[in-house]
Amino acid sequence: MKLAHIFSQHNSPNKRKAMKRIKLLLLLTIASIWASSQVIEDFEVIPMNIMISGVNDQSHIVVVPNPDPSGINISPTVGMLYRDKDGYPWCGFWSLLPSPIDVTDNKYIHVKVWKPRISDVKFKIEGGGAGNLEISPMNPQMVIGEWVELVFDFSSKTGQYPIIALMPDYMNPVGLTEDIVIYFDDIMLNNDPTPGSDPAFVIENFEIISMNIMNAGPGDDSYITVVSNPDISGINQSMTVGMLYRDMDGLPWCGFWSVLPQPIDVTDNKYMHVKVWKPRLSPVKFKLEGGSAGTLEVYSMNSQDTLYAWQDMVFDFSSLTGNYPTIVFMPDYLDPVGLSDDIIIYFDDIILNNDSMPIKARQVDFHVDMRNVPLYEGEPVYISGTFGGIHGIWDMPGSNENNRMFDPDNDSIYSISMNLFDGTYYFKFFRSNGWAGGEWPGDPNRDITITSSGYVSCIWGIFGIVNAPAIDPATKVTLFPNPFNDQIILNSTYELSRVTINSLTGQEVLRLENLPSGQTLIPTSMLKNGLYFLTSFNNSGEVTTLKIIKMQ
């Protein structure tokens, strides 16, 4: 494999120009490959960071079907807070918005809530030039068990605010004897304090396409919902995804059908894409209904070939033309079903375009040699740039732990592994938190063009690439069988200082040190069935992580 790299040896763009350039490249890529594509559903909502009191606080936030579509709120989906009785008085969420809200002209934030008890509700805006403000609603909550719209007055503030926080059950002390569930919806901004007034700007309404479950009737507990992405990796770096809980006694065609808000047009765009994450190999089907060219149900063009990982499935509707109002998705089509337990399947990014190729990401490992830098003990090292996804766009060093680099072998070579799409990226390395710790002030930014998997080695403070061999490090460390049972055979072309196996929750369940090159037999009978991550470290600072599956 080849890892192409292009470095400008003259002054490359500064941060703002680099941002414009990468956006232009992305736009050109989209224009040429994904021209006029239609995103049918990507399940994206604002990030909601739960405010909890520690590991024993089970409070969490998800998007769910509206449990009471009545009164002032008949929308199909809403936000849900599961509130632990032992949680904070200010239990709720904070969110760094994709775009700041502006309270210069629009002074009132509206939120609909559904609560099982009467309590104060607080809303906070942060990060603006006029200072932070946390307030209770102008109209206190007066009812329980039904939707009510609360209004918060921010008329004393002006300018843009990038952060909001909602605390829908603010009681101190909390005073609960059991956990409760609170629902919220339609967070919007306008300049009218009247409940029910029209929004000037919708911050979040949790609206997704309707997804009608196809089940076998009473006794079939299959259901569809929206949840946090359980595996932010590979081709899917998004925060929220669709989830199918699939009953083992359900229908072979278990899945959902949806009448779309607007029909899709397959006249020019012929290929439907859906990302799936599945615990077993099985056919995936997609169906279009209601068009003048007739109904068509097809298997994916590409077979599912991975477990416990995101894969882009592509469906060919080139024989059809015109508008179609109804879609049907069946992600686990086996007849008979053949399950002994219920399973969970995740799906995301339902997109129509004219590209028949599945989306694939490249694994790229970045290394920076810090041996010429007198770091103090524990001083962090970060990378920041235009990578996007969980790594953000020029996220300030220290603000995003996904950009922290590590030195597992204490050899002063810091490493990070990323999943990136083909394209050109701009980046720099930083020590400590904040922009002041960059390799050099201002220009130039490093830049690299990715065309395949590989690794990039740099030296702190020296512009350019030291080494970017045409080798994918994943090919240096292999294992078999996978899925495995009571043992794994690990094969490495170099000595490994350490090998760890971690569970899906991050718990280390096995560690081996100082492994020789060649084959090593790893006993795994003590592990339970499921997904694990095997990570190997060599003496040069290269880190390779492989997904492995225990099945019996």
C-alpha cells in the first residue's frame, strides 16, 4: 500500500486559510463524487454531555419515541433524561453547539418538558462576551404528567453564546427515593416570551424520520430507537445512531418502514447507502415503495464481511426512476431467523447518491519524536488540525482528549491512530494545553494527503516528514482465528514490548509483555463472548489496535 504525502516547503496557509482550503477540497470532493446526494437520515442531534456525580450515578440521556404525543407536543421523537435519585441537584446536560446562538435580537429560549414531579428547571448560556447566565423559567412548571412549555428570559445578554445547559429537575437536596424519567423537546430561541410562539431559531427538536417497526405482534419485543454511537470508529465518527433491538422470535424481515417527509428521487441518484454495525453476518435488504416505476426490494450489492464494526452497505436502484415516498430497511434478513438470543443492530447515515462504491476509512498512525524537547513529567502532547469527526477542526489542545498522543514505551516518541477519509489534511503538534505550546508560532502548518492506510513520522519542530513508508502497520501484526474461542495465535514481524486486550468498556482483561517476533499463543478461555480490542506496542512507538471477537 502507498501512503501519499505532499508537504509544501514554502509557507503553507495559516489556520484560517487552511480551514478555507480544506473546506474547498471537501466541497470539490462532494461535488464530484457525491453530487446532489440526499441525506435521508443521519440521526444527528446536538451533543448532550450528561452532568453526573460519578461512576455510581446512572443518569443518562438518549433520544426516544415521544411517550405522550398529545397536547402541545405531538412530535414523534424527544430527548429523555434518566435521572438517578443519587445524582446532582443540577443533573442535566451541557452542549457545545455546532453554531453559537445569538441573543442580540432574540432574547427568549423555549423548552418543552414532561416531568413526573414539580421542581425547578434551569437553563444556562455560557461563553459569550456579556458573561454567563443561569436562570429559572419566567413561567414555573405547574403540572405533572403532561407537556408544558417553559420560557427563559435572557434579555440582559447580547451577542453570541456557544454553550447551553439544561437542568430540568433542579432540587437541592434532590429528595428522590427512586430514579425518575424526564422528557424534553423543542429547544428554540425567539424574541417572544409567549409559550407557543413561533421559533426564530431551532436549537434542537430531535426530529428524525418516522420508523415503524415490523414485528410479529404480541410477544415480539423488537423496537427501534436512537442512541449514542457505541463504537465511534472507522467510517462512522458520528455521535448518535439508530438502534434495532431484534427479538429472536421476530420476523425474518424485522426492521422498519418509513413514509418520508419528502419523497426521494432516484432519477439521477441510483444508489442507497446505509452504515450498519452488526453482531452476526446476515443479508441486508432495502426496499422502495410507492413510485410510478414500481416497488423494488433488493439485497445489498456488497456482502457484509465484518462483525462488531461499521460497514457501508450499498443498494442498487438503477432500474428505477422518479419519486418514491416510502423506504423499508431490513438489516438482518434470514429465514428462518436462527437466533437463540435477542440481538442489537445499529445503523446510520441513510444516504442516496450516484456512487456505487462503499465508503471506507484509512487507518493512519501519526508519530512525533519529542526526544529534543525537555517535557516536564506528565506534560501532555496533542495533535490538532482539520481531521474532523471525533478529532474536530482545529480543536484547541487540551479541549479534546481524542487528540492526545501517548508514549507507551517511554521512548519520547508520541503516537496517535486515526481513521481518516482520503483527502488533504493540515495539522501541527502541541505540548501542554492551549495554542501557545505549538511546535512554532503561526505558519506553516503541516499538510498531508491521505490515499491509503499507513503511518506518518515527524520530528518536533522540524517541518516535513521523516518517514512515511509504503507499509500498512496493520499488516505487521496479525492474528488468527478471528472470531476466536479458547486461544489466539498472534503473529508479529517485530518484537512487541506489550500486548493488551481490553473489553468494549475499556477494561483491561489481559496483558502480555516482551513478546518475541514470530508466533505467540495467547490463551483466551477465561474471556466471555463478545467484542474486544487487542493493542500491540513495539519498541519504535508503533501502536496497532485490532478488533477481536470471542465466540463459542
